Amino acid sequence: MSSFYSETELKNLGLKSYGKNVLISKKCSIYSPEKISVGNNVRIDDFCIISGNVTLGSNVHISAYSALYGAKGIEFKDNSGCSARTTIYSAMDDFSGDYLIGPMHPEDTTHVTGGKVTIGHFVQLGAHCLVFPNLTIYDGAVVGALSLVTKDIPEWSIYVGIPARKLRDRSKGLLNLL
């Protein structure tokens, strides 16, 4: 017995769309499946949370224990992914003390802000990364483990740290493997 959903089970999840060779763990939690699109050759491992407006391109891997909170939208473009325990937020509560925090409170007593998070082609996020709302990690960039991304990351660069800062440029040699 496989730990991934069968083709029939995938159909019954109610995803907006999905492609071929899609492996989604039966231990993954999916909320609002009608807002989630999955391309070809995608794997989502155990104990992930996928919620809201999430689009995964082709050849994408979401590693174990990762969480994609897509209230305002998250998009992974082709050939990208995230390592274990990465969390991406597209919306965030206001922690200033002027508002209540959390979904249990009436909307007029909270102040949720955010915007779409775009993960470009050939991007990889290291283990335990935290990505804030309303930003783009451009094509070819990588973010090292345990990094906090609070602003756009330029293409073909390597960023690390809290907050993430540029370490160096990244080679484009992988493009020769296509």
C-alpha cells in the first residue's frame, strides 16, 4: 500500500487542477482544495499543510513538515521547492498591540495584511526557512537553511541568515542539464 494518494484518491480530493505523476502524502493536510493547483511531477511529503490559494508548477517538491499558508496566494514556478519545515505566509496578523490576533476574532478587530508570495523557476528554500508575505524570490535564487526572508530575493543569488542577506551569486550551470 502506498503512502501517497492513488489517482482515484487524487480526483476525490477536489483540487482545482493537477497534472501527471503527482505524489501527495496521505499524511498531508489540505485546506480549500478547490483553490489549489498542482502541475506535473510534483511531490508533497508527510505532515505538510497546504492551505488557500496555492499554485505549484511542474517538477516541484514540498518536503516534510512544510506549511504553505496561501490566503493571499503562493506560487511555486517550475523546478523549485522547499526543504523540510519551511513555512511560507502570504498573510500575517498585526502584532503591534493595536489589534486582536487570530482567526477567532471578528474581522473588524484584526488587521491582517499581506500579498502573494512568488517562488521563481529553479528556486530552492533550505530547511526551516520562514518566508513573509508579499514578496518574490526570483528565478535561480536559493535561500540557506534557517533563514528569514522579509524582502524580494534577486535572481541567481544565494541568501542566508536572519534576516536573509546575500552571500554570493549562484551558478547557472544547472540550466545545461535541461
